[in-house]
Amino acid sequence: MKLTFPHMGTAYIPFRALIEGLAHEAIVPPECTQKTLALGARHAPESACLPLKINIGNYLEAWEKGAEAILMAGGIGPCRFGFYGYVEQEILLDLDIPLQMFILEPPCNGWRELGDKLRQLAHNVSPRQVVQAIRLAWAKFVACDRIEQLTHVIRAYEIQKGSTTRVLRNILYQIDCADTVTKVREAVRQGQSQLGSLPQEPGRSVLIVGIVGEIYTVLEPFVNFHLEEYLGEMGVVVRRQLWFSDWILHHIVLSTLRLKNDTHLYRLARPYLEHFVGGHGLESVAHSVALAKEGVDGIVHILPFTCMPEIVAQSVLPLVSRDYQIPILTIVVDEHSAEAGIQTRLEAFVDLLASRRQGRYANLHKLGGRGEDRKGTRIAVPR
């Protein structure tokens, strides 16, 4: 069977490994472009979230490449993501696109339905091959995240603009080509060495900006207008709070085994949000509080237009900004968003953070260069 899936950041690399390990042909949808978005927006409901529209575009482009079926995750809770697969299925039926949909729902009410679909997908391979496919895919999830996390620091110190991104593309290609866990680990080691050998300016003064928000808009560069790359090339160390491997570990593996523990997130968010609101709404608040406590210079909160959980988070983040005296920039994206407008806002935000940093240094200089006042308390620089 020729299987496709939504395109989201570097996730195509482990998804390809998993599908091929289950003896299917992986049809990787092309990287998201304006054509992808236009296709999806043409056929999806106008009020639908941006990720759903791009998913539809992914499927149509993959169908043109010969895809026969779609692998899609399900969900629970207030977020509309739980309905994505079924809505997308109906849209494709209306278009007479004969793509079979495998919607993998979380096993909250038992394993039977999920087990039946997994058996359908793995009927041509042995249990040992299934385990091997999962191990290789997981190794690639972790490898991609580890390398990206390293680039978020190195890019801010690079001397030749764009050099980190060029090396990153090559490393991801090597990870994609690796056919064993050992080769994946070797690709990571070589990639770390390549990134470490890039010409850098270690003494450069950099800003630190945290990224929070809805997982798709955080992870897919086309949707967030290459936010992390753009900030890095302006001399900003990016501290992203959402990683695909973490999401799989906590929301699929540990949650399924009833071992997931969100106590620390609820504790951080409790002064502002006391209960789960779907999606990553609560996490956006909790992660913002954690980043503020770590002393980052600012936070970017990104979400798709009409995303209910993130709208809830957006409504309380000004309180976090006030209490911790930290600037938070909210970016809402839809099919009408323009790269020039987003970049202009980011440039203004970075200028604001740099001015605040200079003001903080001036205050420290007056106090004798120490990071504390005479009582040892942390200095809060007014906005």
C-alpha cells in the first residue's frame, strides 16, 4: 500500500522509516508551499483551522504522486483536532478522491479499535519487524529533535549567515537515509561535529526567546514563516518548548500506559489557568511561566486563527507578561498572513528586547555590575 501523511516539520523522516518498516511504500507529501495552502483553502471550510487546510493540500499533492491511503492521528478533548481526520475524509469523498483514511485514535476506551487498525497496517510483517520499524522511527524522531535543538543555539553565533541552515539540511538527509539505529546515531554524532566546526563568534551578545503555541504552527516552518531560522539569523537563541519526540512520549506512550504526569504543568499554570482546555493551551501558559522564571528575554506565542485552546491561552498570557515583566508577542496565522508582515513584527520585537537588555545592563552598572540589588533580590526592569 502507498501511504501518505500530513507534512509537519521534520516528522516526514521518521514517518517514512515507520511506513517502509511495515512493508508499505511511503509517499512523502512535498514540502508545504503556497500551492499546498491554496489547494487546501479551496476545499476546506473557511472557518477551519489553518493546519486542516494545509493537511488537505498535503493529501491532494500526495494523491497526485500515487498515494492510496492516509495515516492520520485522532484526538480527544475540546480541541477540534479530534475531528480533523473525519472532516478531511468527508472532504476527500466530496472530491471523489479515493484515499483510504487510517485514523489512529488514542485508546482511551480500550485497545480494540486501535489494535484492529494497527493489525491492518502491519499484516505483511512479523512482530519482530514491527518492533524494528518502531525503534528506527523513534531513533529518527529523537535525532531530528536533538539536531534542531543544537542549531537553535549555534545559528545565533554563526559568522556566515545561513551556514547553520545549510549544514542542517545535509544532516537531516543523512538521518533520513540511515537504515539502522546505529547509523542514525552515527549521523547525529557527525552532524554535531559539523555544526560545532562552523565559524562562530562565541563572544557575541545574544538574546534568548522562547517559542510556545499550537504544535503544528510551532513545528511546521512554512506555517510560521521559518520563525526559528529568522530569529536565529538576527542573533537570537531560540528556546522551543514543543518537540515531536516529547509529544509522542508523553501524549501517546505514557498517556496510553496511564503513566503521564502533568502535575508540574498544572502547578505552573494554576495562577492563570486551572484546568485542561484542549490542544496545547494549558502547556502554552505553563511553558511561558517556566521560560519567564528561567530569565529569557521574551516569548513568542504562535497559533492558528480560530484555535480555541490557544485563544484561551492568549487571553491569560498578558497576566504572565505583567507578573514576570516579560514581553510576549502573539502571532496569529491563517491563509492571509504574509511573510513581510510577520518579519516586520519580529524585527520590532527583537529591537524591543535589545533595548530592554541595554536598560537592564545600565541599571546593573549603577549597582556595581551585579545581577542583584544589595538585598540579593532579582532586579525587575520595567517595561
